[in-house]
Amino acid sequence: MKMFALVFLGLCSVPASYAAGALARNPNNNESAVVVNKGTKDDAIHDAILACGSDCEIVTTFQNSCVAYAADHKTNSTVYGYGHASDVASSG
């Protein structure tokens, strides 16, 4: 049986000055971390790597938008995907 994790974030109602986010993923096991509501893209990247771990890499950053992430957490799987939308209504 495959295990999937799904993260969906709606940043559509957040003030623009605090709407930077980043998604980090560990390529070895698909573990992930998402941060939102950061003041800058660099802050979001820093905090996503900190939350995910040193083996993680940034998958995507986003600003004033929504993001979704899904991954197979089966051992040694590298299957994952993500998407962006300008608002929750457009994502579905």
C-alpha cells in the first residue's frame, strides 16, 4: 500500500507584506516542511530548510498564492508533485 501526504495551503487572504512561503522536501524520504506568512522569500526559504532538516531542498517558493503538495512516503520513493494557484477557487 502506498502512503501519500498532502499539504494544501491557502495564502489568499494574507496581507501581501507577510505572504511569502516555501516548500522544502527531503529527496531521500519525501519528508517535507512548508512555511507561510513570512515577510520575505529569503525568510521563507531559511525557515523551510530549518523546519525540514539539512538534507532538504527547496521545491518551490510562493508569494500571495496557494500551493498544494503530495508525496509517496514509501521507502526510497521519489514520487511527489506540487501545484500553484492564485487563489483557492482556482486550485480545484
